[in-house]
Amino acid sequence: MVFAVVALGIGAVIAGLAALVVRRRPYAMTALLTAIATPLLGLVSTIVSLIGAFRALGALPAERKSAYLSQRIAEAMDSTWLGLVIGLPALVVAIAAFIVISREEPSRRTGK
């Protein structure tokens, strides 16, 4: 699931940059929605990983529980920080695209 978070975040950055290059509002909207979804997907991935880790604890022998749990918690936290580290810059790019496009649109309508 970590790869899904990374892929979605990279897609958001690419969509935001495309919106800046092409100067079209639908591209900026796609970038914004994807940028918002990236940290949320990271949090969902964290929760799913933690639930799986705690469910599996019952089947493990006592001497392996702490090592298993620490490994699974570390994997879950990776999803969280990747979602934030990639999602927040993507959000900044998407907002920048909206600002640039909004400033240009009045001049397109008036023909100036």
C-alpha cells in the first residue's frame, strides 16, 4: 500500500505541473483532488497495517511478538510520512496552479 501512496502523490505533482504548463482549470482540479487524497490514503494505509499487525499477534509465539509488532508499526508509519511528505508539496503545486490560472482567466475573457 505504500507504493500506492507514492504513486498517487507523484501523480498529483505531475498533474499540478501539467496544470501550470497547460493553464487549464480541469488539470488543476485533478491535481488538487489527487493531492488531497494522497495523505488520506497514507492514513488509511497506516490504519489497515496496524489492524493487520494486531490481528496477527494472537497467532505468534510470545518471543516473536515484539519484533513482529515493531516491524509492522514501522511499515505503517512509513505510509503516514510518505503520504504527508509527498501530498503536501503536491497540494502546494495544485494551489499554485489555481492561483496562476485564476489570474489569467479574466484576461482571456476580455481578450487583453
